[in-house]
Amino acid sequence: MTTTIDAPPLGPMLDDIVRSHRPPREAGSVPANIPSLAAVPFSRFGIAVATAAGEIFTSGDADVPFSIQSISKVFTLAMALRRDSSGALWSRVLREPSGSAFNSLVQLEVEHGIPRNPFINAGALVVTDRLMEETPDAATAVLRFLTGQTGEPGPFIDEAAAVSELSNSSRNLALAHFLKDFGNLRQSAEAVVENYVRQCSIMMTCAELAKAGLFLAREGRGTSGTVVSRSEAKRIGSIMLTCGMYDAAGEFAYRVGLPGKSGVGGGILVIVPGHCAISVWSPRLDAKGNSLAGSAALADLSDRTGWSVF
Amino acid sequence: MTTTIDAPPLGPMLDDIVRSHRPPREAGSVPANIPSLAAVPFSRFGIAVATAAGEIFTSGDADVPFSIQSISKVFTLAMALRRDSSGALWSRVLREPSGSAFNSLVQLEVEHGIPRNPFINAGALVVTDRLMEETPDAATAVLRFLTGQTGEPGPFIDEAAAVSELSNSSRNLALAHFLKDFGNLRQSAEAVVENYVRQCSIMMTCAELAKAGLFLAREGRGTSGTVVSRSEAKRIGSIMLTCGMYDAAGEFAYRVGLPGKSGVGGGILVIVPGHCAISVWSPRLDAKGNSLAGSAALADLSDRTGWSVF
Amino acid sequence: MTTTIDAPPLGPMLDDIVRSHRPPREAGSVPANIPSLAAVPFSRFGIAVATAAGEIFTSGDADVPFSIQSISKVFTLAMALRRDSSGALWSRVLREPSGSAFNSLVQLEVEHGIPRNPFINAGALVVTDRLMEETPDAATAVLRFLTGQTGEPGPFIDEAAAVSELSNSSRNLALAHFLKDFGNLRQSAEAVVENYVRQCSIMMTCAELAKAGLFLAREGRGTSGTVVSRSEAKRIGSIMLTCGMYDAAGEFAYRVGLPGKSGVGGGILVIVPGHCAISVWSPRLDAKGNSLAGSAALADLSDRTGWSVF
Amino acid sequence: MTTTIDAPPLGPMLDDIVRSHRPPREAGSVPANIPSLAAVPFSRFGIAVATAAGEIFTSGDADVPFSIQSISKVFTLAMALRRDSSGALWSRVLREPSGSAFNSLVQLEVEHGIPRNPFINAGALVVTDRLMEETPDAATAVLRFLTGQTGEPGPFIDEAAAVSELSNSSRNLALAHFLKDFGNLRQSAEAVVENYVRQCSIMMTCAELAKAGLFLAREGRGTSGTVVSRSEAKRIGSIMLTCGMYDAAGEFAYRVGLPGKSGVGGGILVIVPGHCAISVWSPRLDAKGNSLAGSAALADLSDRTGWSVF
């Protein structure tokens, strides 16, 4: 399906969205277990749109690096899929919505160690474990991939934040040992969690993140060649739409109508298939762990532009 | 977003899909608790595409009536939403994927009687209860709605099948009494289940079903005027995509990439936003309760046409 | 094992327990779904001890009838067991603690319609269904059994309360239809719930209840002959100890150390094997659904007398 | 309650029980994750009774050391309780039956990191963590305690087996990290699991185990003074009865009627309050993880002697 979008005057529109959605006061919350995130001023708000045609529009704090956290799961999934010609990954992780909090152990137990999808923490640990089979330092490989896509040396791993987060990683260690118990990890639980935490600690700006995600809006074609096949790009989009926003995937599909992936750092990456990648960032989170101002801004942008897959 | 589709020669393509996917032998299963469905020959296979432009393409057993079963949930949702200007329905049912079998009581208990979405049985019972507030004979109202959309007197309630299914409705009665216990039903549990079973026993052909669902592909505009608002049409599409295929919604989004709703009668209704409504029917089901041949045919059609929202 | 108890001066001790434990003010709660229970004055407190030797000691409101509610499950179990020479009942209900709230549907679903034990509501419905195989009016048969054991015409069914409770029985109807769906009820769900509610609405005094339960302290021998075998009497005791106090069975075993069964009418029946049956009644309940003052009084009595199976 | 037991001729009876219950062929299973247990011959069967009067009766392989595994939880609980004058331990672990498999993470999540009882693995890890607050090498302290109670230097830690088991401890590590995540471990997850595995690897004979458990039959009085108070001894008994046999506690209470604690090494420790401690050992397990021949032998012994708390 080719799509023709009545090009809105994007620059001014993004400026207006920043004016409307930048938080005037502290609201929502920050994750208790990641100290570095608590230090970010509540009023931060950035947005960027990278179009298939190669343009980039930004506004607000679009050049301030933030911790991408779970948004990294989109990129590790893409990296694992292009190595996974046999489809073996899909025997280790499902593609179904999880229907409960993002780090729940319950469903993992009921389904015998096969995570529901690659975007819940358990599934992301399996994907990272898969990457480590070829590249023990998977987090650095992810960083290199992102740098390649953005065409700039901007992204970096906040190693101090990673060390700090790692010392608060009991839940992820529990998940990893549990996966190991079910025979669904090849590497040691500790090594997988370390790589996972480091990939989550990658710092990027909105502008960089939109550029890095653009291949998903361009049928898999990145800035320097094919990242994943057209078919895989569509499929990553479907997983983002059904599973990308923790336990608010349905609500986000309902309000915004676009594939998205959020992180507890307050970032959200959204794909308009065939047209553009959007990133938004504001640090304070709603009860489901998604950026409060970011979600609202995306709903607003979807209403203004008509962008929706439905 | 407007969409331009390189019109495929749909007629021959549908004929070829019928040739490829009509089951040559008995496979899959039929639901144990609905005797009337077991009598349908396994080789039945029909497909129909109703375009936004008003054309209708059909092939195979597209004119044989079948039991729409859970596909009725799409229409009752649309009917309830256009009466629900206040949004009160959404305080009684969520819009999140369920992450478990379609008739599970567990999540209902954990979430205190608020079903995860309108397409699991518990949620559909709440929607039917809502319709009954204005029209006690809700099933007949659904039938009238469908007749209106198809522009033909074809659809009918198989009352004998409904009576038979009603005598095997222990699970739905359990759900209804459970909802009642949580204060989330206004009518009696027995009356709601009776209306629900009768709406599920509506018989339609593929051709009629595609026409009846066309308003969802046309931003809410049906054959004789607006059915739901553009915004509500999109939102029903998002619920179909995330919740429409029981516990295989993710897999269907991944393989087909289009909003769909299946029924245990073997029918599936699929929406290509802005372009067409597709219905397919073949009675034998996979382990998740979706038409085996129908799902395969839709994946094939999606591959051939490029139709996908991603 | 024969037990020799240093006979305490029971009469004065019970008087002292009434003085210490009769509630001076309204505390705890009453069940929301059984209107007749809400009308009982909070200060009611009665206690009775029926000894194996045939004595009966009472104090406080021991002659005021109250609704035995779930205590009836002990008697229906005994009645079902003496008809169940083949042990077939134990293929329909387990004997394990439930580990969650007494009316949870979750475990029932996970364990495919086999209730964890005969004292959770689902299990009790199966037991009542079993009794109805021989006596359709099972509730009246239970009443007749109790009258026989007490040797007095005192016990009666509060039919008005039963009718009222029946109109608030959505949860039990849900359980019964769910059991029916799993093939674990022979009679209609509605008929089983009606009998169950009527058996729960039996009114007895503490004095009558202690006498009726005495056969469990006398190795199965009731006032006019054997009720159940010695072996079955011990086994009912073991089920009472592990499952008799809803989700506080462990706590009760820890504090009191005796087999007990409580009801939401505020009554508790306790067995001192080989020695006596104790009943206590006070209407206000703790968070687990057990009599607040009754539990405290039994812990006190156990401390004073040294009565404990451990 | 004082108990008078018609002394059976225990020696010959135990010999007869060995003859009847020593497994003639391989049946049941051994735990997959503990290699050292798989090497034990299936025909091993030992039994010992230590009486309150100081006698010890044994038969079969009663002098062959075996791995006590989870039976160690009884002793760590006793050790923790005598240090826990404030009752603080009971805010970190409940006393209710778990109602599901012994190492389930589900209930732990639902109940926010508070294990259901001290005998499921999660609860035992909390108890070991509590012991480590005073004695970092808790396992050696447990060994010293057992040596003290038996009055012999017999018990020892099979350190090679512990190392081997530790390398297969993913499930316990998952539990420990999960507890840590909920703030319910003070020491590191790894250190607690190491101590736990070492305490489980303690090797004892039936004769030693019966002697070591005797304090629970003697109101807390051990061989060289009070171990726990009379009240705590009774309470440990109540926890054994309701929670001591994994998910077969109800079945064991029903068949045997005595407080017991089993281990996957095939041992079971049983208490006859006021009279004796019984230990039995045979390595092959039933589906619930309890010694197949051991359980049968205890049911037989209970029937022959009349020993039962009910």
C-alpha cells in the first residue's frame, strides 16, 4: 500500500505541539529503580520527525540526549531478526500481547519460559541472549548499529548509569535466572542482564532516535542499505502496535493508531509506515510506564495530521 | 491518510485463492459446545471483497450462509458506541489485549469484573447488556442493523441453533453471573446470555458480511449514512487489530497486518482501511479458534496485494 | 490415641471467656451480600462445649439461633461421605488447601473444574450436587440430619433469608455454571445453588451446633449411632484443620491448633478429638471472613486448657 | 493435652514395615536438577522412631546417610524463631498453605514478595537470610545445631553435592532475586542461595534425623535443653501439618494425620506430639515430590498404631 500524506507544515506544527505539551509542572512519576532518570528536569520535552524523503523536523529539547531504555528492544529485535534466517528466534519468544504488567513472571511460568513477546523484559532478555551468541558485547553492537543508522557519532552508553541500574536489577536477574531454569538462555543470566542494562542505558536525542527508526517506515531500508526485509519491517511494526506500550498497547492503538515503542526514560518511537518515524521525549511517566506528555503529544499529532494506520 | 492501491485483478485472484485454500480433507476442529457447527462440510470455503467504491468481488461458497458467531461482536460494539456519546461504555470494558484464552475467568477476577476488551466473551456480554438497555431484544436489533447495511433481507437468526447453543452455555452463564456479581451487568444474566447467543447465531453469507463491514473501511460511513464517526471507525479497527483473533491477535497482525475479527463458525472479517472489507469463511478451526483455511487465505491475499496497515 | 484432659472447671471458664470477648463496640464487618446477617446486634456472643461424655456447657448467647452458613459444609461432607463407599466423591473434589480467597474462580479454571477442597464454595456445591443425586431436597435432608444429631427440633431453615440470599447469589451461580461447564455437576446449576443457599440458611444455637458436631470428636459416633467411620471422622478433621477457615487456615492452626470450620454468620465449630466439640458465635467478621471475637475466644480457650492437636 | 499411647511392639512393627514397603523395583522419579540424588539405589528404605522417653527404634537402611534437602527448613525455622523474640519474622513470611507447586513464583508476585509459608522455597530463603544476619555461614550453624541435637558427630554437609546443585540453582536464584526486588532479603541473593543449598545438602541417617526432630515432639525440649518454647513447638507442628508436604499437605494430613516435612532426597520427618519423632527414607518420589514408599509406610504405620492428631 502506498500512502500519500497531505504534507502538513510540520515545523510550525511541532513547535505548537511543544508549546501545548511541555509540562508546566511536575506530574506523573519516574521509575524508582533507576536513579539516573530521577535527575532529569520534569519540563523536558522534545519531538522529532524523520521523513522517508530524508527530511528531519525537530522542536523543543530534540537535541538533548536521554536514556532510550526499552526503545532499544526495537533495535535488538531488528538486529536479531536479520541474523535469524531460520526463524529459530520465534520458537524462543512469542508475538502475542502480554495482557499484564511488563515485567510479570506469572505468564512466563504459565507458558513454561517462553515470553509472550520480544518487548516485555523477559522477551528482550532472550533477544539479547540471541545477539550475544555472535557478539558477546551485544550492547556495544547495538550502539554501533544506532550510530550507523543516525550517521552521526552522537549515541553513547551512559556507563555510570548502567552500573547504577545494574545494582538495582533484581527483577531482571530474577527473570533471567527463571528463563535459564526453563532452558531459554544460552549465556549466563548475569551476562545477559548486564548487556541488557547497558543497551537500555544508550543515550540518544530525539533527532537521532527518529533517524535511527526510519528504516521501519521505509520497508526496512536504512540510511546505508537494507536493515531488515520489507516483510520483517512490517512485522516489527505489527509487534510494536500490539505490544509496544506495556499494558497500554490497546489504549495507544486506540488513541494514536500507530506502531510505537516507549521506554521508562520517557521516550517514545512511533512509525508512520511509508512516511516517517517520530520520536518524542518527556521524562515523567503515567501509571503504565509511558511518557505522560509524550503520549498526549502523539495523540494530538495524530489528530492534527490524520496519521493513523486505521 | 489516503491510500492508493494498485488495483489487482481481484476476481481472478479470489478464484485462485479459493483453488489454493479450499480444504481438500478434514483438518482442524469444530467447537464442541455448538452442535450445529459440526454439521458443516469441511470443504466449504468462500471469500468476498466489498470495496469502498461499491464493487463486490466473490468466489467459492460466498453465497452460502454461515453462523457469524463472534464476528457479531464488531457490530454490537459499533451499535453500542453510537449510543454512547458520553463514553460510559469504556468504564465498563477496557481496550487492552487479553493475553489469554478468550473465555478466561481469571483476568476478569483479577480486574474486578472489568473485561479486558469488547471482543472476549465477557466484554461482549457487557456490550450486549448495554444494547439491551434500549432494546430488550438486542439480537433482533443487531439483525436489523445487518440487514440495513447489506441492503438485502438475507441475514437471519438460526433460532434452532440458538436454542441448541443456549443449552450448552454454561461457560457464558458463568461469565454473566460473574459480571453480575461485580455489578457490571444491568439486565439478568440469563437474558443477556440469551441475546448474546442469538446474535452469535445470525447467519450471513461472505458477500453479505463484507458489505455489512464496509462502513469500517469507509471511515464509519455505511450504505445509508453514517454508522459511527470517523474516529470511532478507526478505533474499532484498532481493537480488531489488537484483540480480534482471540489469543492469536499478535500472530495475525504479524502475518496479515490488517484489523480482523474471527468467529468459531469459521468466518473472518478483515478491514483494509480506506479501501475494502474482506470476508472469508471455512469452517474448520485451528487451536486458537480461528478458521484454519481462512487465516491462511488472508495471509496469502495480503502477500499478493501488499494490503497491510504496516 | 486416647487423650486425657485435666478437666478445667469449664462452666466458670466459659463465663469468663464471654466476659472477656463479648464485643463492647462495633468492629469488623458483615457480608455485604447477605442482608439478613447485617441485622444481628454486634454484641452477640455465645459459646458451647459438648463433651464426649455427654455433658454440655454453655455461656453467653448460646441459646440464640444464628445462621450456620458455611459450617453446614462439614455436615454435608459427612453425609456425602457415608453414601460414598466407592470414594468417587474424591475424584470430583480434592483435599488440598486452596491458598486463596474462598470463592476464587481462578484455581478452579487452572485445575479444570476440580475444586481444591469441599470447604471452598465450589467444592461445597459439588458435595451438595452429590447429595441431591439421592435427595433432590438436600437442604431439608441436612436439616433432618442436624435435628437428629441434636436430639431436639430446634434447627430450622430461615426460608425468608434464603430467598433473600438467593437473589444475591451471582458468585455462586457463576461457580455452579462453571462447574457445569467442566462436567462436574449432575443437577442444574440453579437447583444446586438453591439447595446450597438453603443449607447455609439453617439456624442453630451454639448449644445445638456443639451437639451436632460431637460425632467428629467421638470417632464418628453420633448421638444415635455411627455417623461416619472412625477413619472418616479423622479425615474430616484433617480437612477442617487444613481448609476450614478460608484463607486463614494456617493462622488458625497456628493460634488455636484445632480443626475448625467457620461461617460468615459468625459461627465457628471446633473439634477437640476424643474429647469435645466447641461452638462459638459472634457476628462481626475479620478480613478473612472469620468471626473476630470467636477466633480470639478460641485462641484464649486453647491457651487456658492446653487443648491443641499439636 | 497429654497423650497415652498403647505402646506397640515397635521394633518388630518397623521391621515388618520395611519388609512391606521397601521398593522391589524402580518406580517414581528423582529430581532432575540435583545429580547426586539420582545415584542413590531405588531400593533404599530406612525408618527410625525416637521416643520422648529417650528410646530409639530403627529398621532397614536407618544408618545410611541421605540428603535431608527441604527437611532442613524445619530446623532453620526453629533456629530463626528462637532468635525472633519480637515476631518480626512473621512480617516477612506468612503461615498459610501455598496451594500450588512448592517453587511457584506466581503467588510471590501476587502477594508482593511475602512468601506464603516458611516451607516453600521462597519462604525458606527468607528464613535462611534471617539466620545469616547473625551467622553469615548459616549452613554450618544448621549443621552444628543438628549435631548438637543428635549428640553425635554424624551429620555432615556433602559439599561436592552442594557445588553441583548450586550450578543447577536457576529457579532458586530467580526466587532470591525476586525476593530481593521486593526488599525481602537482607543479604545478597547469591549468598542466600549458596547457604540454602548447603543446608539442603546436609547428610543424615534416619536415626539421626528422628533424634534431631525429637524436640518438636517434646514441647520444644531438646536433648540438651530448650530449643524453642512449648508454644513455638506446637506452632511449628501446625505449619508442618498445613504446609509440610508441598502441594500434598492436605492429602498427607488426610492419610497420615500427623505433622510432617518431606525433602526431595526422599526423607520425611513426622512428629507424634508428646510421644515421638519418626523419620523415614526412600529415594524415589511421587508426582508431588514426596517419597513414594515413605508416604505409604507412614500411612501404614499410622493405621497400625492409631497415631494421628485427629
